[in-house]
Amino acid sequence: MDFKITKTKMIEAETLLKIQKEAFQADLKKYKDYDTSPAAEPLEFFKYKINHSFHYTIFIGGKIAGGICIVKIKETHYRLFRIFLSANIQNRGLGSKILTQLERKFPHVKEWSLDTPKDNVRNRHFYEKLGYKKIGEQKVNERLVLIEYVKKIT
């Protein structure tokens, strides 16, 4: 399945936010993290991220299929703040191809970081398969603990 990643345009914000909310809705119900969940994010904050981060739109077959938000921590350290795909596109092997292409877009970055829920075994396996190593945990609430990951590129 072919995909294209382009810098997000503000006109895409509402469509992307709808996909993000759908992608994270089950997590919101499970963890009840209304302050931090991507499924509870307001449009204003989503637009702020578009303007103040590296925000990309993923297209598949010419249609918006998901998004990526990357935050620069320092010149050689970037954080994968969020990646999401439409539910009907998930589990098709695209995630690893997308992240590999992202790493190529930023050849100067030597350290990538991210977090994911501790009990989300599928996500953890996905990131670990791509070379991310667990470096810590953060308790968000009684239901949600996030695992902090880092990937060093030599």
C-alpha cells in the first residue's frame, strides 16, 4: 500500500482531528485521561500543534489517512509526540514504513523519544521492534502508566 507524507495544511486540521479522536477513543474510555488524551484534544490545540511542531499528514490513495506530530527537543533529539492512522488502515504494516521514512526526513536527528501506554503490548512490541528502548515510566492516573522510550541512531 503506497502512502505519501506531506507537511500538514491548516485546511486539513478538522479531518485529521476527527481521525485522531477515532484512533484514540478506545484509550480514552479505558484510561479516562481526559486532560491528556488525543481523543479529547480541542481543535484549537490541534491547530496550535500544526503551527508549532513538525506536523505531517499521511495520504493513502490520495485521501487523508492519518497524521504525525514531531517536537524538536534539541538539534539532534526529536520526540514523536503522536502518530495515528484511520482504523481501517491500521495493522497493515504501514507504521514501520512510515517511521522509517520519517527518520530519513531528519538525518541529523540522533535520538528519537516517545511514550506509549504500559499495558498496550501491541504498541510496545511495535516500537521495540523498531529499535526503541524503554528508559522509564510515568503514572498519569490510577488507570494509565506511560512507558518512555528512546531510540539512538548512530
